[in-house]
Amino acid sequence: MEKCKKELIETALAARKNAYAPYSRFCVGAALLAEDGRIFSGCNVENAAYSPGNCAERTAFFCAVNEGARAFRAIAIAGGAKDETTPSRFCPPCGVCRQVMAEFCDPSEFRILLVKNKDEYREYRLEELLPLSFGPESL
Ligand code: THU
């Protein structure tokens, strides 16, 4: 996991460059580590009609599921204004993305890395950011 963190952080920062965010000008990149070691990246994709837009985290999750991955260890997220080379603040995942994480990840194990740059990041577990979550086991 420690070895993967550097790669996850770099991949999230790189994915941020692909963000399609002409409306908010807030660019987000994510890198999702699957149990099998694969890394899936994602960026936010906005839309002129606004509501069809998708967050970077969900882009990464949906790409991963589409490639057959179902179990995940960690996600790195880097988000900030388009004119910033690297984000000046930490970008926490929105509630909808946290719920998607809860569908596929163990809340006490899954790590969420909020990234400013390769040397500055904060690490949380999903259960800290989404306590008392409603997941598949709740049904
Ligand atoms: N956004 C993300 O992609 N991930 C987050 O964690 C927060 C917000 C996107 C959605 C929208 O395209 C832009 O950032 C501004 O909210």
C-alpha cells in the first residue's frame, strides 16, 4: 500500500489535467486502487445542461467496474481551480461519491487520500467520511 500511494497520487494529479470543466473551472482527478493492484483513473466531466455532469471519483469507479474490478483498497483525489498547477486546498469527495464508495468498499478498510501535491496529502478511512453508511449489507 505504501509503495502504491506515490503512484496513486501522481495518477490523480495527472488525471486532473483531463478534466472537462468549462462551467465550474474546478478540475478534479482521481486514481482508484483495486484489490488486484490495477489503478483506474478518472476526471470530472461537466455538461452544458449541468446535471448530467460526473465527478472524477465516480468516473474512476465506473471505469473500474466496467473492466471487471469489484474490490478496492484506496482512492486518491486531487481537485482545485483550473488555473492552479496543483490544488491549493484538499478536495473532499461529495456525498454521492461517498455512497458509491460504500457500495464497493469496506468502510473500515478503504482509504481516501486527499491530495494537494506529491508531498502533501491527508488520509482518511471511508467510515470517517461516511459514518453509519447504508451499504449492501444494510438490505
Ligand atoms: N467534483 C468532483 O469531480 N469531485 C469532487 O469530489 C467534488 C466535485 C466536480 C464536480 C464538478 O464538475 C466540479 O467538481 C465542481 O463541483
